[in-house]
Amino acid sequence: MRQSSLVVVANRLPVDDTVAPDGAFEWRRSPGGLVSALHPILHDKPATWVGWAGGTGDAPTLPDVDGIHLHTVPLSADDVREHYEGFANATLWPLYHDAVEQPVYHRRWWEAYQRVNRRFAEAAARAAEPDAVVWVQDYHLQLVPGMLRALRPDLRIGFFLHVPFPPPELFMQLPRRAELLLGILGADLVGFQRSQAAHNFAQLANRVLKLPATDRRIAVDDRVVRIGAFPVSIDTAEMEALARRPEVVQRAQRLRRDLGDPQKVILSVDRMDYTKGIEQRLKAYSELIADGHVKVRDTVMVQVAVPSRERVEQYQILRDRVEREVGRINGEFGRVGEPAVHYLNQPFDRVELAALYRAADIMAVTPLRDGMNLVAKEYVAARVDDAGALVLSEFAGAAAEFQQAYLVNPHDLDGLKLTLMHALEASPEDVSSRMRAMRGHLRTHDIQAWATSYLNALVPGPSPAA
Ligand code: ADP
Ligand code: F6P
């Protein structure tokens, strides 16, 4: 098996399965994301990415993407049900997002979490050359750092959590909390989106494991584990270039025409997830219509909600509720050929997404809790015309960087309505000065900067793959 000096371990591989125009099945690199971030760091020494290709049964053999070797980890139907849909997405996901839905605890799911984490750790151990750097991603794989250290003490191990890390009063609910913390502490460097998360983690290491801990360092046996905030970002240049393409500009104009040439378009783009605040946003918009503050003909809403984790019960319930509410709003306020809410429950390609961003006067990103929210950053990057108002939840990680957004507490319905009105009525000068400031920030804080700063902190000195 091929061994690399840099190994990324993530639940998903950086490829999507697509059907080509001739009907053939093919794998394509996912746009943006960590792969493009690693590209400039890799030079001529290829890295390996260990991950799940989706589906069940035998792991497919996949071609390299952009010089990165893909090592697929197989999951059985039971693994998917109990690890991915169960412990990862029905226990940890709600618990780490302020328990906005009740986390579900099943002992069987914990067994599966351990089993699958061990499989990933063993695959990473085989893929890493002596003294390699291994970078483990996200909440699906929190036991991997500890397991990997036991298998391969020579490795330099990093762990990055893309989602929030909860405060002690929530995390303490977790039945296997000590083992989980110890798993993460197998890493040399633990990265979070925000410094508050690092603080929560340090407090828990101290309270649950009785370890000496500050917000920067935790002492574990004879080692020191460093912790800190490394806010993730997007490939800003790639999104800017896409948004400038003539086909995207034309498509954006066409979208506005198809929407009936309204004065204002409010857009939201989310995975269909209860953390995203979709219901609260729909309610705010429908009350604005009912109160007479906006007219459907003048101000339309486009809600893109891409299907996600569809076999998890809480996601099925959410989808039913959202669709019922969209139906109610359109039934009550729409006219023939003139719905109030344009609801799209489907994935889109990057060209269509960029065109939607460019067509929207207001981008409403109002999650109840979100580790970062890349959609907010994509919208800012796409507004190469410095137009467009970002209404952003204070509970998204992105709010720490985008203080110039129209910030809002999405739990406060009246506040949400007021902020939407503020953005709708803002002067073009106010909108563009805010957008310019955010775009300036994003140009220097892109995904390359994120990956470089994390890897430099993990391995001080020349870049690990150079
Ligand atoms: P999360 O990680 O919780 O899904 P983010 O906002 O951080 O939330 O990332 C969502 C990603 O999914 C973004 O890159 C966004 O462009 C993409 N995305 C969202 N909706 C769609 C859609 N309908 N079609 C294709 N991609 C989408
Ligand atoms: O940001 C959290 C996250 O779980 C990512 O790890 C993942 O790529 C994204 O949301 C989509 O979720 P899923 O992999 O469950 O489709």
C-alpha cells in the first residue's frame, strides 16, 4: 500500500459521484474545500485522503484527485445506521448544536462509533509513512487520534472539529464523555472554529479527566496537547472567478426575470437541517407579509434546502414541517404564478449556486447554531460587485469574522423581522461599504490561509509535505 507523509482522515472523501452526460458513472473532485487548500502545500509529495465513499458494502477503488491518493474505508449497512446516522448525527450533532433537538443515546451506537473509528485509525496507520503528519477531521472521528497514537506513536497527529464544541453543562450529558475526550486528546494539536470552543474543551478536560488545562494547553501523561481556534474558510479566489463568469452573470439576470422581476430577492441556502433556523426564517417572512411590511410581488423569498441525512428521523420530521409551512405561506399569500416562497429541495451545481448568490439582494443565513457556515462566506466572495446584504446569525461561527454583517439573534422573531427590514431598506452605500469590508477580510482569510496556519502550528518549521 502506498504511504504518504501527509494523511487526511475524514468521514467523507473529497469526491462526488456524478453521472456524466453519456450516462457513465464518474467521480469528480468536490469543488472548493480542503483539497484545494492542500494543493499549494503538497508540492510534489502526494498526500493520502482516508474516507468513506458513501454507500455500503465493499469500498470502491478510486483514482487519485489532483495528486491526492484516495483510500476508501468500507461501511456496512449497520455501520451507516449506527455510526453515521446514529451516534454521529442523532447523538453528537444535536448535542454539539446546543441540543436544539434532543440528542438520542443508544449503547449500541457507541459500539458502532468505536468500531468505525478503529477502522479509520487502522487505515490511517497503514497509509502513513514513518513520522508522517496525520490530520483527522470532525465529530465523526473523535476517537481516531487516541487510537492512532496507540498504533503509531511516531506520528504527528492533528484533529480539527468543524462543528461547535458545546459548553460543559451540555457535554456532561454524554454517557461516554471521558472516553471521547481522551480520544481527541490523542492529538498533538486540537483545532476549533472559535476560541469559546477551545475554552469549553479545556474546562471539560479539567473537570472530567482532572487534567491541568488552560485555553491553550492541556497536560496529558508526559505530553502537552495544544488547543486553539482556526476558523475554516473557503476558496475565495475560486468563488470570485466563478461569480465573474459571463454565464453566471447572465444566469443571475435570468433568475430575477423568472422570479417576476421583484424589487428585492431574499435568498437562503442550507442543508435541510434543524440547526439552520429555516422554520424561524419562514415565520419571520410570513409575518412581515401579514403585517403589510413587505408585498409578495416586490419581495420574494427563495429557500434552497438541499436534502440531507434523510434516514434520520429528526430530519424527516423537519422536512415535513418546512414543507407544510411553505405550503401554508404560499396558500395564504401567493397568487397564480406568483408564490411568496420559492422552495427548492434539491442539490445545485456551483454555477447555479453562484448565480443565485449574485441574484440575491439579501442573503439570510440565520442558523440557531453553526460551527462556521460556509454559505455566508460563499455569498460574500460571490459579490464581486460589492452589492448584497448579508443577514447573519450571531450563532454562526462566521459572525466572529463578519461583524459588518446585519447580525441577528434568530431565536428572537421580532429581532429577526426588524433586521430583515433593516437590510431590505438599507442604502446602497451602507450595503456596499459593509460588503467591501467583509470581502477584504475573506481575501486574506481563505482556505489556503486556514490550512497553512493549522499545519504550521501542528508542525512548526517548513511545511510538512515540502
Ligand atoms: P454544513 O457544513 O452544515 O452543511 P455550510 O454552510 O458550512 O454548512 O456548508 C454547506 C456547503 O454545502 C456549502 O459549500 C454550500 O455551497 C453547499 N450547498 C448548500 N446547498 C447546496 C445545494 N442546494 N446544492 C449544492 N451545494 C449546496
Ligand atoms: O460541517 C459538518 C458536516 O457534517 C461536514 O462534515 C459534512 O461535510 C457536511 O456537514 C454535510 O454532512 P454529511 O456529510 O452528513 O452529508
